[in-house]
Amino acid sequence: MDYKFLNKVVGQIVSETIIDYGEEIIVSPFHPFTLSHPPFSDHCRDVYGLKGQEIKYVWKEYKQAIKDKVNNGL
């Protein structure tokens, strides 16, 4: 796996994620509850061309990055 590329994908998805601390909501570019955005796996596959293990890696890193941002108020 090309971790340099995958980490750039993580960074891009994190940068596109909106965290509203006042309203306590997180809006992601792959939000599954709207018709205009596919779920995470589809988003990674369609936008970045990722597959299986690459998607799992990006999901793990993305979740951790968002948790860090929420917990640290960034």
C-alpha cells in the first residue's frame, strides 16, 4: 500500500469534515443520510480509487483523526 498517498487521502477527508462544536454535529463529505453523498467506502472507491485494505486503513486513520479533533477542540 502507498501509505503516503493514503495519508493524503485521510488529510483531505478530514479537511472536508465540518465539526460544529456549538451544535455538537459532525458533517462529513460521505455522510450516509443524504442522497448526494455515498457512504465512506463508496466515497473512497469512487473519488480516490481505493480498494479493500486501503479503505480499511483510511477509515481507521480518519476515525482517529476526528476523535483527536473532537477531544482536543481543534
